[in-house]
Amino acid sequence: MKPLTFTLRSEPGERLDLSGLIPDRLSGMPVAEIAGLPIGTSRSPAIVGDIFKITGADAANIVFAGGSGRFDFVGAEMKTGRIRVDGDVGARAGRRMAGGTLVIEGKAGLQAGSGLKNGRIEINGDAGEGIGGPMAGEIHGMTGGLIIVRGKAGHRPGERMRRGIIALLKGCGDYAGLNMVAGTIVVTGRVGHYPGHLMKRGSLLFDRRPADLSPTFMDCGRVDIAFPALFDRYLMEEKILDRPLLGAKPTRLGGDNAVLGKGEIMFPRG
């Protein structure tokens, strides 16, 4: 059975809320009914058929043929199945996902994976600010799952993160892991200012020493523990990296001692 495919007719004239186009909701729905779903955000919202040509029938495997920075909430609250976008997406892709896989071949806007509960998000381009973080008024950001960004991420990745893994493969902006409660953030490439600022627990794993750290992190020296080797193996088995990140006896910094101080930053010994 061919994937349920939404082929973009032309650049949309308004921002689109695509949260309804997920496997959980489209399973068993006739194409004519799908075409009539409202997805626009203006006073006279566009419907699916205005924006996309619909082909295929396998709602467990959805493809958006063509992307746009106006595609908001792609894969939001998805629980099962797979969505692939052949292009860019807008804000909050994968918002509160609880399962399944979302693959974005282009770049993603702000707060991709916001409130992620479970599942896997892969972004092959760059990602905007606040990846895996909370929306305004929320206590926690992501609470599980895996996010991989093969490009560069913006500021505040993993803000208030509670569980899960974020891997950023071409660096990130400032305040990685801001107010982090737990979980793991992996970064290869340059890290911006003050990673781990006010983090309570959790792990920030880098391929180099950060240039600009908060003064409330303590140098714990080189550590000889099992975790680095085990996590390196996980990263390679999941095909996130093709080489070890930390190696043997990495350097560990403990903090942020301005708060609970049970978090850590680790990077290979230099």
C-alpha cells in the first residue's frame, strides 16, 4: 500500500495548523473527508484540498511532498506511525508527540519537539530556538523520546527538559539545558554561552570544552566510569554518530551549584 501523500500545490498564503494530519486521526478516513478538513488559521481557513493534492491510502505512513515554513504543528500529539516531510516546517513540529517517528528533511522552526513525551524526531536541517522546550506557562519541556538535529540548533535547546535525549550534530546557541531537570543533551560542534545554566540534574555531553561556562560549575577532573563508554555505544548503534563522543576518562564538570547542583557537563579530555 502506498503512503498517504500530501503534495503541496503552491506556497500557502497563511500559516497552517497540520496537527490533525497524523496517523492516529486519519486512519480509516476517506480521502474526500480528509480533503475537507480545515487547516488554515485565518478567518476563512483553508482546507486540506485547497493546499494539497492527496494520493495513496496508507495513513500509518504519511508523506508531505514539499514543505514550507508555514507548516506549523506537523506531527503534533502523534502516538503511532510515521510522518516524513520533504522540505521545511514551521513552528512546534512534533509538539507533545507520544510515539511514532517524524522525519523532517529540511529545517524546522522554533520549539520543535516541545513537550515531547515519546517517539523519535529527526531534523536533517537546522532547528530554531527552544527545541524540546516548554511553551509559556508549562513547568517542563520534553519528558521522553529522542530528538536528532543534523544541522545547527538555536538558543535554549532542552530548556526545562525532564527526560529523554537531544542530539545536536552541528552545534547550538546559548543556554543549552537551561533550567534542565534531567535527561541528556549531546552536542557536536560549537556550543554557545552558559550551557547548563541553572540545571538541577541531567547530562550535557560535548565533543569539546565549552568556551563560556557559568562560574558555578566545579571541575571534577577526569572520571573513570562506565557511563561514557555505554553512551558512546548507544550513539553509534542508533546511527546518531559514527565515532565515540567522549572516549575513555572524559573530563567532568558538576553543577549548576547555584541550584541543586547534581547535573554534569562531560567532554573528552583535551
